[in-house]
Amino acid sequence: MEKLTIVKVGGKIVEEEDSLDALLNDFSKIKGFKLLVHGGGRSATKLASQLGIESKMVGGRRITDAETLRVVTMVYGGLVNKNIVARLQSMNANALGLTGADMNLIRSVKRPVKDVDYGFVGDVEKVNAELLADLIAKGVVPVLAPLTHDGHGSMLNTNADTIAGETAKALSSFFDVTLIFCFEKRGVLMDANDDDSVIPSLTRSEYEAYVKKEIIKGGMLPKLENAFKVIEGGAKKVFITSASALSDPESGTVLQ
């Protein structure tokens, strides 16, 4: 199987010109097939505020009402996505910006209301891996925005980590997949206040032991749960590292 590198990037890396350019420059130099998944929540919050729309969050997750859905569709599918695509084209990467609605690429179901009504938020049901694999094999570099659709005419706001994970699992039938989650820290940390305390490698059992001891907690929990599901779903390696270490992901945390 040919190698495919999937990179997920979010947070302030996407929002700041210098960090975004540095990341895309490193991404464009990755050998072989590649795919990028991006976030853009801060830009969405900023534009919503300018339009007088209040951003409501519960446990770090955005409540997506009808007005907010319009904003995130504009920001994620338009402003952020096309900015990344244009920059990659200048770096000789033949990028194609896509949401899950394009070519019926990622179908989701609207999250059912339990304790919280998240609104127009989608949980991924199916990735059209065959179509995506065809594009990649032709030398296209897909750039996926964190938006999917329900098949009934509605866009759905969808977590970018989830899109990266589900895409990696689906494409594992076609490629030897490596997934790299880029964020602000150098990897999974033993001590959240010490940026040098990177845990070099993690198995599922080691992760569960760290959770019990409350060494790993908070926002890292959903990210790691998602990442282990990707390994279990067929990806060869998952790295969690900083955007500045994209050319050397081994310096972060590798999940096995």
C-alpha cells in the first residue's frame, strides 16, 4: 500500500498568519500522498461577535443554532478553507477544499438531544472513502473543513478531530495511513505545566492508567479516545505533536 499522511490542525495555528504559513510549508514538503483537516473555531467566534451573535459553549463544544450554523459554514467552508487552499497552491501542492457535503463525502446524523441540545452538530455516519481515495491517487491534496451534511439538505457543524479520525479509519483500506494531530503543545504531557514533559509513546493500557492517576485529563481525553479508535480502525500510526514539529513528528507522542 502507498503511504498517506493525514494532518489535523486547529487552534490558534490556523488563525495566525506566521504559524499557518510555517505549518503549510512543512505540510507541502511531506512526501507522498497527503490530506489536511482544519478547524477554525476562533475565527468563527470572532465573526459571530462582529455580527452580534453570541457564541454558546458547553464543555468546550459549540452550541450550533441556525444563526451560528450560517457563520461556521461561511468561516470554515469559505474563509479558512480557501485561504489554506490558496496558500498550498503557492507551495506547489494541488489542494482542493472540501466540506462533507461536496460529492457526498461525509454524511452525518444530527446529534440527538440528551442532557444538552447541541443544535446543528453532526456525528459522522459514513465517509465516502473510495471517492476520496480516487482524488488522492490522482495527486489531489484534499483540505477538509469541519462541516458535514445530513443528506436531507442541512449542513452540520462537526468536530475536526472526529473528521480526521473517521477519514483516517475509512482510508486505511486504501492506504498505509499515518495521522498527525497538531496543536500548541509538543505532545501529550506528563505535567500540563511543563512543556518538556512529553510522553514519547502511549498504548491504550498506559493511557487508561494515566487517566486513573489523573495525569491525563481535560481536553486531552476526547482527543486521545478519538486517536486510539483510529489505531483500532486500521491506521498504522497516530502522532500528537506541535505544529512546529510536523517535519519531525517522532519528537511528539506516538500512539501504538
